[in-house]
Amino acid sequence: MSEPKASSVDALERWALFGAEWRVVSLSDEQAVVELCTCTGEPVERWESGDPALISYLRRAQPNRSDN
């Protein structure tokens, strides 16, 4: 697992803009784990981050998650 180097939110938006996918593995108030996947859904990298901006972005992007 790696901590994203650039702005996590910008990186996720670029990832999706290029046709790839990302998915939340776990999300809490303190930490987020996100898988970056190919356009076919195959995981290629996993991020772990405590960045409050990323956690907030993921909560907004995944409003129906009940396990927060």
C-alpha cells in the first residue's frame, strides 16, 4: 500500500478521467483505503491515506455507503 504523493483528490479525478476506475476498500473518519483499477476493474495499486480532504471527497462520492 502506498500514500498518494500528489493531491489525492486530483489524482483520483485524473485516474477516472483517463477511463480507469477506483473503489473504496474502507473508509473511516481517520483513514481511507482506495484501490486504483484498470478500466476492466483489475486492481493495480492500493492507497492508504489519512488526508481529511480525501476522506471528505470519498464520502461525497460514495453517499450511499452505510459502513462509514
